[in-house]
Amino acid sequence: MHWIIMICGVLILTSVVIYQKIQKKETKIVKKTVPMNNDDPTEILEHKNKTVIQINLPSKTVHVKRELKDALFVGQIIFEKYKVVDVMHVGQMSHVYLVKHLVLGNHWCLKIVTTYDNTGVFQEEGILKQMNHQMIPKMIDIFYKGNIVYIIEEYIEGTSLKDLLYKEGQFKEREIIQWGIEICEIFEYLHNHHYNPIIYRDLKPENIIVTRNRHLVLIDFGLAKFKTSNVKDYMPSGTKLFAPKEQFLDCGMTDELTDLYSIGMVLIYLILENTQKNAITYKKLNKFISKDFSKILLKSVSEKRESRYQKAQNFKLALENLFLKKQGFFN
């Protein structure tokens, strides 16, 4: 009798253990059905206690934040003037759509930013109003709806520098130097702006569009700021791969020199791609580009601020002189 009771007890215990294991497996499966990759079109994300749900449907893409107010779908008419044609980008800071003017029939870029704390976007709006440069998209229109800002910008046809690098694999030294000159021209304009110097703060290949004729346009001024004083930033900002260390120390302070450092890092990225900063050497660069170009790039990304180019004009002049020097070699 005792043996029977013991056997029954063992069977019951075994059944409980098996049941618990099954439950754990089911829980794991449920977790896997919610992808947490930011590149996935259908996901649930948590960013600073703000839930962001992105739902991808066959006929429309809906982006739901807490308020649902900034959700747009393809085919939707907005402000009785624009029709949503495509979803171009969904990010943590903004959503970007391709829209068509109902009367004129031309295409524009619509950027939607939700200002939870009323900071940042109004800096961008003020900066875009001041822009008048052929390599920076012009702001066409702007609308306000509660704490949401809708910015209509010039639509630039082309491919991001990052995507083009992925597609083509590598670029010729001549073209990289020419692009470096163009980027320096843009930052010469920003840093010497008549209203106030403008610090871009987040230069990276994703924010540079290559047009059909292989010229560059700088987009996304979401982190840009007017330089009003030499005080530290409210909080660190930028992309670490392309920014100097001082940009992320404590609160950091971004200025012209941090922007110029990022120009050098972008050009190096086009040559070495994802090489870490501590692995960038003269020897490694010289395998792919000339000695003179290697020296210019290493100077631009020096850890010592005083050793870098101090102005965009100086950086541009060094590249222009190199281009002229290499003219016969390139031809």
C-alpha cells in the first residue's frame, strides 16, 4: 500500500514539473511573436515610457503613439492640400512621408514631430526658416496641431550616402574628395550664418542624400541648434561612431569643431566603412587612398581639438588644393 502511495506521489510530482516546463516554453514562444528590432515594420517599442506601435498593413502603414493624432496612412488627405503617397522614414524623433500637392501635382516631403516637452523641434523649425542653400532642402510650409508640428519640405530625389555605399561597395578617391569639398561648403554656410552660427551635431551618411547627378544634399536638422553661447548642451546628442569623445562627456558641448570632426569621420567611413575609431591609422588608410589624403583625414579626426581644422574653410581649402594637385593623376 505504501509503495502504491509513493508511486502515485512521484507521478503527480512529475506531471507538475512537465506542466511547468510546457508553460515556460509557451511563454517564450509568445515573447518571440513580438519582434524588438527597430528595423521591423511591425513591432511594439518602449522609449522613455512612451509606447510606440508600428503596424504594417497591405494597403496602409499606421504609426500609433500615445495620442494617435500623428498617425497617417497612404492615400490620406491632410490639411486639404496634400495627399500621402508613401512612408519614407519612421524614427524615434519623427515620421517622414512623401506627399503630393493636390492642385500643383508636385511632390514634397512631410516631416511630423511630436513635441512632448516642447524642446528641439522649434529649434529645427527656426533653423529651416533661415536656410537658403542649394544643398539644403527648403521649408515650404508648416502646420501646428496641438503639440504636433507638420513641416513641409522640398523633396530631394536620390539615395542616402550609406545606402549608395552598400550598393556600390566603394568609391573612387576623386569622388570622395569632391564630396568632402561639398560637405565643407555646406558647413561653411552653417557655421557662418548671418543670423547665428548653426551647429548640425549629427552628421552621418544616412543624413546625406546623393542626387542623380552625384551631388550632395544635407537633410534632417532634428538635432541642429543655433550657437548662442559656449555653454554645454542640455544633454549628449549625436551618433557616437561619427562624433568626437568630447561630444558625449558629461553633457558635452557641441560646436564647429565637433561638426568638422564628423565630416572627417564620414569621409573615412566611405573608405574603411565600419572601422572603429581606435583602428583608424595612416597605414590602413594608405592602402586605399593617397598619402596626402590620408594626412588630411587624420588631421580632421585628431583627438586633440587644437590639432583639427579650426574652420570649415580651412578643411575645404586643404581638399581643394589636394584635388588640384591630383588633377593630372585623376585624369
